[in-house]
Amino acid sequence: MSNMFDDILAFEDIKRIGFEEGKRKTQLEALRRVFIHVVEARFPKLLRLARGEAAIIDDPDELDRLIVKISIAQNSKEARSYLLHEEEDEDIN
């Protein structure tokens, strides 16, 4: 009986992990769409570069931070540096 109970618990863990992973992927896809829309609206010439970055970023928090940076970029040169991860850390200077 204990073995069946362990199997049920393992199955519940698998379902929970699958649900969390699905939720994370859905969140990531939504952030990718927002990211592309922001770049397209503000810096359309950087769209190809942005699509490439969106495809390789798999951390929702990282993508969220990049959306904010692109949203507040003063010009395309600054936005491009964010997309290429060339920005300097202001805390170091």
C-alpha cells in the first residue's frame, strides 16, 4: 500500500513540475511578444537583432529587464548596446 502512495505522490510532483514549467514557458512567450513589439515600435531597424535575442533568452526575469532597458533607451545606439549586452554596469564606475 505504501508503494502505491509513493507512486501517487511522485505523480503529483510530476504534474506540479509540468504545470510550473508550462506556466513559465507561457510567461516567457508573452514577454518575447512584448519585447518584439516594444523594439518594433521604438527601434524598427533593430528588429532582426531583437528577434535573435528573444529567441535565445530563456529567463523571464532577464527578458523583463531587457524590455525595461529598451523602453527607456534614449536612442538606437543605446538600445543596440543593450541588445548586444555591451552596456557598462554603472555600479562599477
